[in-house]
Amino acid sequence: MSDTVKATRVLAIANQKGGVGKTTTTINLATALSAIGKKTLILDIDPQGNASTGLGVGHEERHITTYDVLVRQVPLQKAVVHTKVPGLHIAPAEADLAGAELELASVARRSHRLKDALVELKKSAEYEYVLIDCPPSLNLVTVNALTAADALLVPLQCEFFALEGLSQLLRTVDLVRSNLNPALEIQGLVLTMYDPRNNLSKQVSDDVRAHFGDKVYETVIPRNVRVSEAPSYGKPALIYDHMCAGSKAYMRLASEVIKRENEVRVL
């Protein structure tokens, strides 16, 4: 395969705990990938729609959403809209996605709806990366993401219950591998909201690295006011303030992700 046409890689970004920086990581990693020429698509499958809002996609622009893709089987390409970031598109979400689990409960291939929706898009090889922003729960919508994904990226907040929450996610990953997607791999774990002045942050970082070794990215995402402010302006931190510590960290994370992806492509 040539360097100009590469198979689309699908990365789910998931953690059932809320407030760990999952959507922030999705938005800024996607922006960093786009900034270095990797055309990227975000699938927002969180009913809160924060990835859509954080990229400046207003509710009036969300004519077709991931709810329509999952429940009504509308072609995914029809949901895709441009963002203000060159090379970055998004399939947005709305609150109606919260009811998708009940509506999908009795349908055929209910866990494969997202994977099926990605077939034509992957054939086109229009995007090098598809990042799926999952809801903060291990429901059927998240299972759809894990079934569709080539790999999983897990944001972990540097706080006391980080490892405890992770164990439930890993059990779900094992179940998905056993029953739905045997090729699913954990691309990596990224430590978020790291505060070097806080001894607990260092302790959590040390514990996670002791448990998971090189699965943990070297890059840590610092607690950063500019990163927190950016979504209220409908911009990724890398656009809002590309020189802040958080933006620089996400650029380093993108380099690590690409390095790991290149190793996979060679195999």
C-alpha cells in the first residue's frame, strides 16, 4: 500500500467514568492528527454531544446525527459535517441518542450497527483515522464502538479511583474480544489532569505504569486552564491556545499514537 492511501484506522476513546478528559482528548488528539496531515473523522456517540459543541458544531447544524446512523441506519456519510479545523470532520450527536439502547434492544446485529455503518466509509479510505468519542457508561452504544474499533485509547484521570474504574472497562473489553471483536487491542492509556504539585498525581501515575507498563503513553496531559476554557469557545485547545502546556502535550500524544499505529501497520 502506498503512503498516500492508507487503510482507515478506527480508535475508540472510552472510559465509563465521567470527567476523565475523554472528550477533551478526542477533540485535541483529532485536531493534532489533522494538523500533521492525517485526515480525521470524529464520531460523537455521547448523547451529551460535547465533542460536537467543543468543535463549534451548533445544534442547528446537526440535521443528521449518530442517532440516525445507529437506529435508523442512515448512511454515515450523510451525518458528517465540516469543522473549523482543516482536515477534521465530525458526525455529531444529540440527546435523542440516550434512547438508542432501548430502541436497539430487539434489532438484529444490535452490537454491530456502528461497524456496519463504517464499511462504506472505510472502503473509500477518505480518512486515515476515525476517533469514536464514547459515552461515560458501558452500555450498548459503547459496545458498538468497541465492536467497530481496531483499537482502544483510555484516558485516565490522575485521581484515587482511576485503577478501580479501569478494571470494569477491561472486563468489558475482554467480553467484546471473546464474542464480538477478537482483533480489538488497547492502543494505550493516557494519564490526564496531571498536577505535578500533587503527590497523588505522581502516585497514581506510578501505580498505572507499574500495572500496565508500556501500554501507558509517556505523554501525560497536565491540568490546564486553557484546555478547560477552550470548549466554551467552540474550539479545540490547539486552536484556542496552541502554545499552552495542554496543547503541547496533545501534540506529543499524537506523535506517540502515530508511532504505535505505524508499528501496527508494519506487522
